[in-house]
Amino acid sequence: MSGYDLVLRGGRVVTSTSVVEADIGISGEQIAAVAKTLPANGARVVDVSGKFLLPGGIDPHTHIAYGQRPFAQNILSETESMAVGGITSGFSFVGRRDAYSHHLPELVRTLEAQSLLDVGFHPIIGRPEQEAELPKLLAEHGVATFKFYTATKAEEIYPEVWGIDDGLFYLALQHIREMGAPASALVHAENWEMHPYLREEMIRKGRTDQAAYCEARPRFCEEDGILRTLHFAERLGTPTYIVHVSTAEGARMIGAAQRRGVPVIGETCPQYLCFTQDDRFEVIARVNPPLRSRSDNDALWQALANGDIRCLGSDHIPNRSKSMATDNVWTTKVGGYPGSGMILPVLMSEGVRLGRIDLPTVARVYSENAARWFGLYPHKGAIVPGADADLVVWDPDREVVYSPELGHLSSDFSWFTGRTFHGWPAQVYRRGQLVVEANELRAKPGSGRYLRRPLPAA
């Protein structure tokens, strides 16, 4: 007997180093074998000829613990939309005004009762009592990654989200370094202190449009934040992950720091690869940092190709509706958009198809690199025997016109509405279980798991 429960037959297996025609044998929740031809011997066989087999996507950057609805609703609806686009694992930021230790167990219980995917948490650190519990969060809850908002005057910048001053940031980076891998700092590197003055300047000029919002958070605010973050990372030696890089200069600085040996990597997002500040969207289409220029788009594609930027996250925010917007960007209180399910379609349709990146780069930037950085590799991010059978069967011949309904969104708004994508997931497997087939959900709520990261000693 082969010992396989399922054989995916005749696909083109995409890894971080190659693309080869091979079968994949799955036993239980794991990949059992990858070979040119595998015997069926009673296993269920799925013919995937002409399709690509990619490792399941990992979205390291979502906000699905936030929204207009309770987390129990968000974790179900948002992991559904993530899965439809080829994501099988992810992380959500979580914020609160006090310590996290008594809050995380309830989040984990809710997640494991409702989630369709394997999900972990990045607590946002902005208060002294939160910084003091970093080692406890790792030891008791398997939380190894922590987010910081820099240059914010240590104020509450969103509900239950606090920025951090340099002194507390320095202390936290010291503790994270001492905790050891896979502990790391995630940094929103942007100078927030300049924004109120630039916003008031726009208001004095009578500017209330979406483009004014972009101009009030100019590129040098991000570049200043990245420069300061790299200085801390280099002096302290703390592993640092810079989220949602939007500028060519930001990517260049991170790449140069990597070549100096600084333990830092950068992430960008689909919106910064596809859209510019000159595109016109509803006023609700606001993100921090904002959209930039076409030359920044091109530079970020090149940074993915050459390794200056090593991960792609979404900055996914749920429950966005056009009804939340006013005709004034300053009085519209919400921003962000749901985009986790667009990571792989953008990479494949806008990247590979147009010759900007190759298939192994896709496997690296949307799966393997995040798995390695966040302490999940080789169980996640790899198509090798013993790894979790997290797989995406990608159909390069299917053409779709994107809509919120196609993406199973909890929102009626997406920047990608009306855009044509060449290729789409045919099936998505999470730990060997079929989660999505032909864009329809097949898994049940609660089949996902909490991603507990290993202690350094392990």
C-alpha cells in the first residue's frame, strides 16, 4: 500500500528554487511524498494536469481581530475570503489598552471555534505593562512577534492601539533580541508626528479629496521612519520586520541594510504594486502609508525580484462599506480595505504573467520567507515530505473579473473591483483538507488552528 490518502497527479510543483512536473502524495495532514510518478494504490487521485501546485500562502499582515463586528464573526468571514485567494495561514494584529496575557486565551478559543485557516497573533505594544510581559507572551502563549508604531508621541492612534516612544521602543527591542528566534519586532515605520501639520495645510487649501490624504502623508515620512528603525535594528541586533513598504527609497534602504548584515526584512502589499496616488477611488480608499507613484510600483516589483523586499502581506481590514464614506476625506473615519485574498492573484497575474517576477519568487515572497521569519518553517511554506499539506492548485487558464462577491468579502468595496485576473485558484488545501474548490467553500468553521510559535530552546 502507498499509505497516501490523496494524490495530486500531474501538476507543476512550484518551490522557492524550481518548477518541476511531479505528483504530491498526502497522508493525513502532511505531505508524504513528492515524486515524478506516485502509485495510487487505493488513494483518491485528483488530476491537476496543466496546473501549478504552490505552497499555501501565508499572510503575515491582517487586522481581522478588528472591524465593525465581533471577532467570532470576523475570523470566520475573513478566513473564508483569504482561503478563496490561496491563503492557508495568517497572522492578525491585536491591540488593547492594557496587558495581553488575560486577553489572548479568549481570542485563541474563539479562533479555534470559528477559523477556517491556521492563524496566529501579533500584539501591538505601546504601553509599559505590555512591554513588560513580552517573555511571558512567548512562554505561555507562543506569541513571538510584536508590532510597534514609531514617532507617534506615544499616543492612542486608533482605538486600543497605542504608538510608542523611543525609550520604550529601545527597551522592547532589547528584550526581543534576548528572547531569541523566532522573536522579532514588526514596525510601522512612518513619522506620524508630521501628519497633523500637513493635514491642516491641506484643509487650509480647501483640499478634501482622496489625493490630499496621500499628500498629507508624503514619502519622506515613511523614509524617515525606516531610517530610524534600521538604526535601532543595526545598533541592537534585533530581528526587525518592516511592514507595508510603499516607496522605492524604503525598499532600497532595507536592501542596503540587509547587505550590511542588519537582521531586517521588508514587506510590501498588493496595493503598492498596483495602484498610485493619481488613481481615483472612493474616499474610503485610504491606507497608511498612502499610495505612491508608478515609479514606486515598478521599484517594488523589482525589489521583490531581487530580494530587497522579501514578503508580501495584505494589511487586510474587514467590514468596509461605501456607506461609511463621506465626500470629505478628513471626515471619513474609516480606511483600509480587504485584500488578503489578492496576494497570490496579483503575484501571478500582474507579476509572473507580465514578466516582472518568476514562479520561484512567488513561492518565496508569499509563503516560504514568511514561514521562515515567523517560526513556522518547515511545517509551513514548503512542499516537502513532513510539511503540512497546505497547497494551492492554481489554474493559469481561468480568467476572472474581480468583484467583492467573487472574493467572498464581508465588504462591498475593493480596489480590485472590475479588474481582470488571468489565473485563479482551482482548489486550496489546508493540512490536507480541501478548503476551497471552484471558488466555493468546502471546509467547516473551527477546522483551523491557532499558530503557536516554538520557544527558542525548541
